[in-house]
Amino acid sequence: MIASLYRAVAYGTMAAWRRRRLLTLPVVTVATGAFLVVLVMALMPAVRRQGETLGSGASVGRATLAIAVVVLLVGAFEVAIAATRSINQRSAEIGVLSTFGVPHRCTLGALLVEPVATATAGALIGAFVGGVFGLGAPAIGLIDDTVNAGDVLTGIVLAVGVSVVAAIAASAVPTVRAVRRPPLASLSSS
């Protein structure tokens, strides 16, 4: 079973690599959201202090983080849209795999590689750039304080975790539906 899942993931990785140009926009969208989440987490003490001048620093900080997370979720749903498009284009391939007796869990694993890889790549790129900007903010005069590296690390974990979980959750339904479709229906819909 492990060997067949390994082959499924390898097959899914190869298919995602072939479609890498089509995945550029979802990667950039997720990277933008991850960048914002990490940067907001890094600058949160300064954001809260500035928010105190408006009356409630904690509320301003929560609102700023919520906006960054929404952008991150938009990126994750962009990944799901790309995965759904990929599944629709590959329906005949899914039908052939099913016809030849490839287990549903292996096909499912192969199809979920693309959204997971896309979300992870975008989140890691955005989190890295956000971390660099966040840690460098005091050096370039963006804020007067020092930045807590723990806040940056928390932002990175939050950005990558939310991206991957949201991409899997949003991609799971169309992927499972495509895998469970009878082989003849998949072969005739292409």
C-alpha cells in the first residue's frame, strides 16, 4: 500500500510539474497572502500601538490580521479552482486509471498533490519574503521597535498551515467526486 501511494504521489508531482505554468497565478496569490500574514504578525506590536491612537489597539490588530488571513484564503481558493480545472481536463485520464484498477485512494493522492504543492510553494515563498521584510522593518526605518522573531515564526506557521489546510479542504470535494465517478462516465466526458 505504501509503495502504491508513493507511486501515486510521484505521478501527481509529475503531472503538477507539467502544469506549472498554469499554476503560477495560484502560487502568486497564496504567496501574497502568506507575505501579508507574516508581515502583519511581525509588525503587530507597532500596529497595536498605532491602533491605540484610534481607541483600541487590540481591535485594530485583530482587524489587520483578519484582512491578511482573508487574502490568504482567497489564494487557497484560487488553488482549489486551478485543481478543479485540472481535474476536469484530466477526466479521461482519471477514467483510464480507474479502468485499469488503480485504487481510488491512489488516484485521490495523485490528484491532491497539485493543490498541496501549489499552496505549499506559494505559502513558503510568501512567508520567506514576509519574514525578511518583517525582520528588516526596523533596519529600513519602517518601525521604531525591534521585531520579535517568535512573532515572525508564528506568522510563518500560520500562513503555511492555513494555506495547505484551506487548499486541501477546498480541493477535496471536486477531487473525491471525480475519483468516485464511474470510469465510463469519466472516459465519455472528455
